[in-house]
Amino acid sequence: MIIFLYGADSYRQRKKLNEIVGQYGQKHLTCEKFELDNSRADQSDDDFLRLKEFARNSSIFEKEKLAIVAGLFEFADENEKKAIEFLKANLHDKDFTIVILEEKKPNKNFAFLLEQPVLFQEFANLENEKS
């Protein structure tokens, strides 16, 4: 399963993420965060490999897992095919949930993140109320 949270309002986005993590935490599931942004180019490839391993490995004690992924679109600038293949391969996996955090809407190649069965929510900046 994929949950896609995007938009410029990082406060409300993080609040929603904490809500999701809290729900998973009540079930005592395995949760791990992966930073794929290119600011650490040598690390982003390693983090992507760790994410793939996390998705593949299963535990006899915990069936369900939650991965929080930030910086996916930056990673995909140079690794788009690998990123799309990974997401589509895990799109219908009920035991593995991927929460993707991004500031911007996806480009056309990642447009499937704005369609079912992906759960998606936009967090645009709120306009100030004028008196």
C-alpha cells in the first residue's frame, strides 16, 4: 500500500504523518524512515537499497511494516525507472505500507501516485484570513 502526502504545508503534513505512525505504532509494527534526497548522493543510493531490503525481508514476529520515504522525487531525478518499478511492485502489498512525503505534485511519470489504490492527500499552504 502507498500513502502519498504532498504539499508546501509541512506542519500539517507532519501532523498527518504522526497520526499514521501512531496508528501503526499501536499495532507494534516495524517502522523505518528513509531519506533519498540527492543532497547526500552517496547515501541516497545506499538508502534506496536499504529500503528495498526492508521491503523484501519479513519477520516471523511482525507481518506488517511501514516505510517513511522522503526525497523520493530528488532520488528519481537520476533513478526514475528504479523508483517507479519499486513503487509499482509494492502498490498492492497489504503487509508493506510506504508513506511518501514530498513538497510538490508528482510529474507525469509518477501520476499514478494521485490515483487509486494510492491514498493521497495534498497539504497546500493555508491562506491567511483577512478581517
